[in-house]
Amino acid sequence: MTLCDMAVDVLTTADGRAKTAKSRDYARQWFAAREAGTALEIGAATPPLRPSRPDAPELLDPRDVPKRKPGSPQGRIALLHAVAHIELNAVDLHWDIIPRFAQIKMPMGFYDDWVKAADEESKHFNLMCDCLEEMGSYYGALPAHAGMWRAAEDTVDDFMGRLAVVPMVLEARGLDVTPGMIEIFRKADANSAVTALETIYAEEVGHVAYGSKWFHFLCGRHEEDPKDAFHSLVRRYFKGALKPPFNEEKRAEAGLPPDFYWPLTETL
């Protein structure tokens, strides 16, 4: 199988645990070949417009998803369920970028980064599922947000737009909100959830950094100013303004300086 074939196989697998098992296995195959000096062929394959999904959770318009009250056990379950849903979408987003833009020649390091990111998101989904099961629930028990894939559909033909909106906006938002979530579960003595969220928090910095690195790479290739290009693309594809407060330290660690995102807090 080529890397694109592997990506499409993950995207067309519906069950979350099965999807992430394939994702992790293909990542192992990719890196084993890389270490052996016999990299797998990138290839070409047609990804689906939308990835396969299990029958549950029910997907609702964002406005119709019930509000979470994290002070209660049920509220904490709802919060973990939302994170699990985000992580499953992230698995698909990171695999999708490989075949979606395979016609654009990129260095091998690009594929290394996104296979690694997809592998880590697969681990994150399983960590969240384990926490839910420990609390007597499971992924699919609650409704979820139907808008998660919209960024992929909106940027289906725009490689730089995809990098700008998914890792550099949506995943960067995770750096802003995850510390507060960790504190909620620490106060509830939910140690497994704290450990899992700390793992996610540490590794998501790298995913934002991959987005920033390859966005800057493409800007250099096309002789575009990265900040101006980022502002233009986010305003085109992201609905509404970015909302502070921002985790400026972790964003800087990931290669996102304040002058990239603060101007986007204002609607034009």
C-alpha cells in the first residue's frame, strides 16, 4: 500500500477504535520503512469528502449541542466526550491532508510530521475513550458537534488554507483551553483524566508547530508574506473572530507569534 492508500483506508473506516488501530498500525509501518531507508511510496488516492463515522454519536448543529456543566460528574463526562470527538476528527484531518494534496510536491518531512500527528491523535482518542469507560460511559453516548469537519470541506482545494485553519487556528485553540480542563479534573481528583489531558496538551503543541512550519514553507515557495497570507486565509475560511484569552507562551513555542492572531480578534 502507498501512504495515500493507507490514509484513505483510515478515512473510510467508521468505528473509532478500529479507525485509530489502523492509524497507529500504518504509522508504525511508515516509520519502520523510513528507519530502514526504504520509505513507502506516497502515491495518489481519492479521499472521501467526509470520513466514515459510526452510527453514534448523533451529530447536531453546534447551537443544539447541550451546554456542559463541568462541576458535576455528568458534566465532566460530557467534557471528555467532546474532547474524544475532537480527537477523532483530528485523526481524519491529519490523514486527509496527505492524499488531498498529494499532487503538490512536498519534502518527506511533511509526511513524517502528519503521520506522527495522526498517530498521536489516535492515541489521544483512545485515552479519552478509556477515561469515559472508567467513568461508566463511552464515546457515542452523547450527541456531538457536527461542525468539526467543516474546515476540511471549506479548504478542500486550498492547501495553505487547510494549514492556516486546522492546525494554526483550531488546534491552537486547544492550547488555550486545555489547561482549564486539566484543572477541572484535578479538582475532581480524576487522575486518569488529568494524566490523559496533560499528554494531549504536551503533544498538541507539536501539531500546531507542524502547521506553522509547513505554512511558512509554502509561503516561502510562493514568495508570500506569512502573516498577511495567514490573515487573509483565516478571514476567508474561519467564521467569526478569534476569541482571547490566548495561551501566548505555548503558541509562541509552536511558532505562532501574537501579531498572527491578535489582529483576528476583530471582525472586519
